[in-house]
Amino acid sequence: MSSEEKSNGNDQSNECSSNYEDISYQVYPDRTGKVTSTNWAENYVKVRCQSKIGKAIESSPLVKLLMSALKSKGCEIDLNRHIVCENCSEDVTGGYDTSANQIVVCQNRVYTQQMTQAVIGHELIHMFDYCRAKMDFTNLEHIACSEIRAANLVHCSMVSSMFIGTTKPWNIASTHRECVKAKALASLMAVRKNFPITEAMAVVDKVFDRCYADLEPIGRRIRLNSNHIKWAYRERFHYDYDSMF
Ligand SMILES: [Zn+2]
């Protein structure tokens, strides 16, 4: 599973900026405004995607917690405005477009309710980081940090728990770290053409410990099928989040 944000071109004013070609326009073709499709099959796929988003917002404690956290930071989400369904290339399942402040769920790549929740959760972490810190999405260290956080708080927490049965209990922590590192690396490279893996690894390694330890706004690493996310949602008031649901 892969989810990436769309970056805003190549600002080279900062030494950490990406010098590699931004291929977001290939990865998210619908963003270019050049693709128009009105056939019924496409419409069906879009409506299916939208209904899964609606259900995620209604029923996923993770999604509700993140939306509540965003609201408390002054970045309230308007469903019709901020989360959209589009077609994407096969490299990604979702994205966060900072210029439009919009989350893209890849309607042609995301089929299940759980995947929809994971994609929205991942992208909401990026949106939260952008809202909280006004992070610079042309700065590779900022991007790597947000990818580490999204992998840590959403992707690897949901996925790694599925592997617990095959993982020695004393290995779970390091396996989770490895999952986060691998996922952040993949996300960092997905929308940058010919970005060397050694360079991507160096960026991820540099910021890893700090960003891995930053658990805001969830406050804990969650495990699927556990009560962790329910506890986190219940305890959201400790973080001063408004209740919106
Ligand atoms: Zn991402």
C-alpha cells in the first residue's frame, strides 16, 4: 500500500529541496484538469469511493480523532471540499495536495473499507502536519518526517498487527520501526523520478528518531483489533480536541 502527497514543484532555495523531477502530474492525472470522464462505470467507481469515505468519517475512530484534531488546530474539514475521489497511477493509493489542501483517495486503487480508512488516515496526518507546522512540502526532511509519522501512526500500526502472529513478541517493536522506515522510504520516492534510494535513506535516517517519537495527535501507537484507537479517541480531550461528533 502506498500513499503520497503531491509536492509543489522544485523549489531549490533550500539545501534539502528535491532536485528530482516531480512526476505528480503522472501519478495523479485527474489533478491536471485535462482528464474528463463521464461514463457510467467511472461514475459508479466514484460513488462507491465517496460512500466508503462517508462511512469512514462516520465510523472510524482513527479518522474521527484526526478530523477532531484538525478542527482544534483551526483546520476544520469540509467533506465536499477537502476529500475527493480521483483516478491515480498504480504507484499510489492516495495523496495530499498542499496547493489545493485536498486529500485524494484513488478510486481506481482503493477498494475496501479498511483500505479507505487507512488512506484517509495517512493523508490526514499530512494535512495535520501541514496545518500544525505549516511544513514545507518542498523540503525533503519535512516530507520524510510527515511520511514517518503517517507510517508510524496509521499504516504500520494497522498492517503490522496482522503480522504479529508470525513475529516473535520481542521483535514487534523493531519490526514496527522497520515497517515505518520502509514505508516512509517508499512514499518519499514514489512521486520523485530517479530519486536514489541511498539519498532517500539518508534523509529518512536523519529525521527518523525525532519523527518516530512524535505521536501527536494520537498519543500512542495503535494496534488493529485493539482498544488503543478507541482509548485515544476517548482521551482526545486531554489534547484539547473539540468534539465534533
Ligand atoms: Zn504520505
